[in-house]
Amino acid sequence: MPKPTPGNRPPRRPGAPSGRKPFHRPEVPAPDRKTPDLGPDGLPQVSLLRRGVERWQGGHPWIYRADLNGDPALEGGEVVRVVDGRGWFLGKAFYSKHSKISLRWLTFEDEAVDTDFFRRRLAMADEMRRRALPGERTYRLVHGEADLLPGLVVDRYGDCLSVQFLVPGTEQRKQLLVELLVELFKPRAIVNRSDVGVRALEGLPQEKGVLYGTLAGPVAYDEGLVRVRADLLEGQKTGAFLDQRDNHVMAAQYALGEALDCFSYVGGFALQLATRAERVTAVEISEEAAAQLRENAAANKLTNVEVVTANAFDFLRDAVDEGRRFDSIVLDPPSFAKKKEAVEGALRGYKEINLRAMQLLRPGGYLISASCTYHINEQMFEDMLASAAADAKRRVQIIEKRGAGKDHPVLLSLRETRYLKCFVLRVL
Ligand code: SAH
């Protein structure tokens, strides 16, 4: 095998035409090793099978275990040098031992992955937010792979940051990353919200706490005319659902008469509806979220919000049975399918709530219907809505099809991460 030359790599193939065998040496399966191979820069070296190289060519940000040439005898969390079957340099990546996703690309250049590398990546993420969201103080500052910082999420709430370390690569560099966040953004506090299920796939425990500074109670941030308070340490996700911020503000435009917000959390949609509608009913199952929502409504002097602590499925069914009517409805449920196998059941769930919402709307009323289920794409969601409209015997217009805000960029090579759908519909 020729010695890999640093900085040297084969030109990217635009994809071999079908039917022709790509020019490649036969791959020899690597023997089981006890010690990792080391590259010329001293980093552990991992080689890919042909399919892995093809994924690299497509710019996909991950490599699966099945596409590695043998088991690299590593603990996980290392930055590794990745080469093809002939030893050509492909890039550097975080290695994960437990996940099916073994490699997450950090760079395709032969550059050092050191403190300055992460500083540059954080600054690059920040640059886009300053440009795309001038004057904003609350947004997702780092969106993992899409910001070329795999396994790292940083949400900014004013002068506080709420962070998720999702892979061993970022977990093991927690201290370095916190130091860089302090240096670059000078926050008052940094909260760790690594209490998420996906960490189990990486063999990591659930963790949360304050990593830097002090934090007492909820933090406040603005959404349009409304001031929202959310608890970064005890609230859901990193404290709130920043991906819906633009959609929250947009919802006020469609607020009419009697409004209903189902799955309200601390009131992202309900408070906006309340600025324009006569009355808002907010339905939320969590007592803590419902209590925070009541405080948020009071702090904004919005006296027209009634918070109901209930299961939204039951509420909607009862409301239909009781013949109630609304003029605007928002449905923003949690993900109904964490796994692909659960998609069918999830679609039934979405259909049930959307069908009932359509039945409850007065003619000309607006339905804002969202789904954050990754495994349900926009087309599937739209088909479900069409089927609900048919069963409800209502004619429904699509007014807007929206997604997450600009602070949640999508990599062209990983478009399936465009998980959030938010449709504005008018029910005639
Ligand atoms: N609409 C909110 C985010 C909603 S997240 C916003 O834009 O900020 C989903 C919310 O639904 C969570 O607060 C969760 O507690 C709540 N929830 C989950 N299952 C529910 C159910 N069956 N009925 C009502 N609320 C539910």
C-alpha cells in the first residue's frame, strides 16, 4: 500500500457511469487489530470501504460502521485521519465506537483539528447569525453537522447559552468548547442540557447542570411583541423551541376571534395569538409548562389566555363532541415517531388531531399545523393533511409552507435533517 501523502488526495470523481466498474483496487478486509493504525500526523487512521468513499464524494457528513474497513480499535471520541482503501487522505472526523454512525466529518482538508480549529468553526457559525438575524439575541448559534460542528448544539438566549454535547467527540472536548464559548461570546451562564435520549446511542449518560457562571430561575427573551420566559435548566429541550420562533411571530397574523393552541409548552404560539385574538385557549399536558405559560401571559398583561392542563387528543375530541367552534387553531405536537417503524402510527396521530381541528374551525378559519417528526417529510405531511381534509369534508387552502428559522441551516448533502414542517392552512 503506498504511503499516504499529507495534503494529497485523489481528485473527486463526479461518479462513475453505471455499468462501468470504478477503478479501484480490490479491498482486503483489515485484520482485527488490538492497536490502532497511526497516520503521518500521529492521529489514529481509519480506512473506508468503497461505499464509504462514495458517501464522502457526495459530501454526506457521516460514515456508517459497515462502510469502515475493519474495526479501528479505538475507544471513541478521537479525531481520526480517514483514508481510502489505497491510503489516500479523505478528511478528519470524530470517531464514535457505539453508534452505527462511526464517523462524523470535521474537515476535508489536511488541517490540524486543534483549539483554533474549533474557534474558527464557532466564529463561522456566529457570522451567519449576525448577518441573517441582525440585532437578534436569541437563536440557535450552533446547529451541529449543519454548522460543520457535529454533535454540538448551542442555543443562545440573550446572554445565556444552553448547550448539548451529543457525541463522544464533543463530550470529551466539553471543557475546551466551554472555554471557547466564554472567550467568543462572553455569556453570563452556560447550561449543559445533555439530558437527551440520543446520547444513549453513543454510550453516553444523561447530564445536565450549569457549566459556567450562575443561573437563577428562568431567562427572558423577546419574540415579536411578546416577552417569553423559559427555564434553561429544567425546561424542555434547551429551555425552549427556538426552531419555531419565526413561526410564533407569524402566527399573530392569522389570529382571529376565538383561538386554540394545542401542545402549548410555555406559550410560544398562544401568547402571539393572544395579541390579536379575542380569547385563546392553550392546551398543555405538563403542569410545569402550563404554570410557566400562565406566568408568561400575566407578565405580558395578556388577560385573554385560558390555560387548560389536559391531553390535547382528549380536548380536541371533547370539543368536537360539544360542538365548540374556533377561528384560529395551532397544532404543534411533540415528535410522534422517534423511529422509522413508528411512522404509520405517527401519521394516524397527526391525522386525528388535524381532522378534529378542521372540524372545529369556522369557515374561513386558519389552521397552523406543525410537525417536528424527522421521519415524516413535507410530502407525507401534506398527504396526511389532504386526507384529513377529505374526511372532515372541508375544503382547505395551503397559504404557507414553512420550516425552521434561518438559525437552523440545512446542509445540501443532508437535506433529510429538514425536520420541521409548519403549514398555514385556511379551512373554507
Ligand atoms: N408549541 C410549543 C412547543 C411544543 S412542544 C412552542 O412553540 O413553543 C410539545 C409540547 O406538547 C410540550 O410542551 C409537551 O409537554 C406537550 N405535550 C405532549 N403531549 C401532549 C398531549 N398529549 N397533550 C397536550 N400536550 C402535550
